[in-house]
Amino acid sequence: MYRYDEFDQQLVNERVAQFRGQVARRLAGELTEDEFKPLRLMNGVYLQLHAYMLRIAVPYGTLSSKQLRMLAQIGRKYDRGYGHFTTRQNLQFNWPALKDVPDILQDLASVEMHCIQTSGNCIRNVTSDQYAGAAKNEIEDPRIVSEIIRQWSTFHPEFSYLPRKFKIAVSGTPDDRAAIRVHDIGIQIVQNGKGEIGYEIYVGGGLGRTPMVAKKISDFVPKEDLLAYLEAILRVYNMYGRRDNIYKARIKILVHEIGVEEMQRQVEAEFAEIQKGGALHLPQEEVARIEAYFQPPAYEELPDESTELNKAILADTNFANWVKSNVAEHKVPGYSIVNISLKPIGGVPGDCTSDQMDAVADIAEKYSFDELRVTHEQNLTLAHVRKKDLHAVYEALKAHDLATANIGLITDQIACPGLDYCALANARSIPLAQQISERFADIERQHEIGELKINTSGCINACGHHHVGHIGILGVDKKGVEYYQVTLGGAADEKTAIGDIVGRAFTEGEVVDAIETIVTTYIGARTDGERFIDTYRRVGIDPFKESLYETH
């Protein structure tokens, strides 16, 4: 994984010292909250409903064991003994005292971490596929280009004050696990007919008040031209993005208003001008330098079949269920990808205690080359585990309540913090997610239902990605009462779709029963082997509307 050079470390250390002075002035009353707000946001500090919240960047979702242990230590020392993993592959602490934040930032800097550009109208943390470097059908490790973009975008003088926040995601396989089409820029690594590797570029995706799927504006941008092409997109957005209306400030609105053809024309014109100077032509030696940080680990030569694994599956039904749902195929024989669910039955999606973080750090160090990943679905991944070690990993996870066997199933929900924490929320997300997981707790029933993604947001800002859930749930406020609007048919993969609203919203007391009705309707309508999303695309919304509103 990437390691700081002297420039990175100096930059982060200077930012910590700068913010320490700003916090001191705020606490002394020399800065008002209005004056302090833009300064704290530049350092990842939000003012939530009850306290400040600190958002920590995890570039392209990759962490070392040492870094995770530091996050655990910070959780114990400065927070309430846990952290919350988000849909941006970041980690949030919900209860830090403002006076402690500079010390937290200094601790983070000591393990090559920071909170820079985790908020504000700038280019945010670049996200990627949690299976990077391990996926069997990967064209190229997407973390390489993600790191290049991170270095280019950090403190970019032209793009530090954009019309609105800006998010970029990169996928290295045809199977999109990075949700690139709901980002401001989505990058798909591709290979052309000549065997050259380049990038498909998507622009104008995003959720929130006006959900939109990104439009492709280039089939193939060569490697050496990527930064120039990205700069062209950002320049067009910076020039023409709305600054007079926060609700119309995202690039998705610009693409929608001028059309994808005009957006493409303007980007290509800007790209041609940038190319003339050649300053953003990406040198091959620089790509090679960064690529060297992402060399494959020292895999052993192993048979793909593991006797130890097969015996353990036959001997332990719970382990067999965990392998079925939580273990994915690896590109190297004898290895597997392990997904760690942060969605225990009745738990808070994405929450992880400090003790659990320490445990995962130990497991990653012992069994997965000292490295782990954060997923945009609020789980963790060990990318390189020997098949013969899977049972030992499972037992170690089980000892810390981390062996829930539900990846991709109905209880593997995405949920934002909602009204329990967020000042913007209209309704609670966490209690609803807990109730749904308890209703569908039976593991055999979960496997019978099959792949089904439920996403819940407490407000229209869509931090829970409800628009792209197979079942999406949006909390709304009606005269001081919490209601929940349900959408069906969303997806965040290579067939990205925005869900359809089924009808009137449900009360808190009705919504779990409504999910039950949706599941029952699906099971009654599906054909053999058909997932929920397949059935929905085949039969449409009407059968679900009929069953929902006949009984509610």
C-alpha cells in the first residue's frame, strides 16, 4: 500500500499545527462559530446534532493494521470506544471534544492518516473497489490511479473552492463494486483492442435531492492523459457550475441542463488546450513509482483446493454459511477474499468498537499481509487470506462478534446515522435498520431470500444511498412525525438504477411490515435462481404496489 514521502508528511504535519492554532483561537473566543466553520470543515470537523463529528480519510478504502490500531486507540481515548465506517470508505468519530481534535490529528499523522478534504467544496476522498488487487477479473489495480488522483487533487489551488463537493470513484473490473455511476466522476479501467489500458469516464452522477446516473463522456482516455482530462472536467464545472443555489450546484445539474453532448464538447475543448502545455502529461516513470507501492504481496504457491477448508465446512454449519456469504473468489490459487460484516443482528450498520478494530488489525496482520479494506457498503474486507486459514479467521472474528454471515443478504443493510446524530436528518435510520435485521434474523430465511440490498437514509441528502438500494427507505418529516418513503429497483453496480417510489409513505410502525410484504411478494413472483432485482425488473412495480396498499 502507499506510504507517505517527505512531502506528504510535511504537508500533514503543517496542517495539524495550523489547525491547532485555529482551535485555540476558537476556544478563546477570538473566532466566532461562523468564522471557524470553514476552517473546521477543511479539517473534517462537522457540528452534528449533539456534538462535533470528525471524519477521517481512508484513501481508496485501504488501511494497514497499524493505522486501524491507531483508530481504535483514538476511539478509546477521545470518543466513546467505537467508530462508524461510512459509505465513502471513511471513518467517523461522533463524540470528540473540539479541544482534543488537534491531538487526534497529530496521532493520525503519526500513522500517515489525516482528515484533509473529507468535507468542504473540494475533491473529496477518492473511493475504489474493496477487492482491488485481488479480484479475478481485474484489468488493473484501481488503487494506483486512485493514488495518482489523490496526489493531484490534494490542495489543488484551482479546485479548493468548487461550487459544491466533488466525489470520484474508480473501478478496475467490469463488475462495479465502487458505485462509479453515482459519483461526480466515475472511472472505469478498460483495455482497448490494442491491449492498451485506459479509462472510460462517466460524469454527472450523484444522489441527494436530485438523484442522477452518470453519463459516459469518453470511451477511452489513455493513461498519460488522465489528469489532463480530469482537469478539463473540473475546469468546465468550476466555470459553469451554479454558485447561486446550493441545490443546483453539483456537476450533475450542469450535465443535465446543458446535455451530455455539450458537456462532452466543452470538456474536449478544454482538454485540447491543457494538452498543448503538456504540464499534466503523466510520466510513465511517475506511474511506475506509485505502482511499485501496490505490488502484489508474497503469495505462496498453493493448490486451489484446500483439504482443511473442505473438512471445516462439513464439520461446522455456521462456518459453511459464513463461507457461502462472506468469502469471495481470489485471483491467486489457494487464496480467498474475506468480507467482515459490520451488521450484526440488532446492531448499528457500520459501527465498530475499538476492541473490534484491534481484533481485525491482529487478524489482518496474521492472515492477510497486514492490510484491510473499508467498503462503501460499510463493511471491512481482508483481501488476501489463504483458504486453509479461513476457519481460523472465522473463529477469531466470531470471538469478537464479527462473524455475522450476511454479506449481500437482507440484513447487510446500509444506513446513515440519521436523526440520532445528524442535524440535517428528518427521521431515525438506526432503529429502523435494527428492527429490519431482527425481523429477518433467521439465517436460513436470509439465504432463501437471497441477494437483497436495503439502504436507509434519514433525509433527502441520501448518505444512506437509499436511491440505489434494491429496497430504498427515506425518512421524511410530516408535521413533526417520522414517516418512511419506500423505493424499489435501485442498484449501484454496473447496471446502476434509481429506485421507483411505490406510493405513500409508511409510519414507523408500518414500515417493517411493509418490507415483509415486499419480500413475500418477491418470493411469490420469482423464478428459480432469480434475485430480487431480477424479479423486479421483470415484473415491474405494480405487483408490489398492489400487495403493499391492499394490506396497509
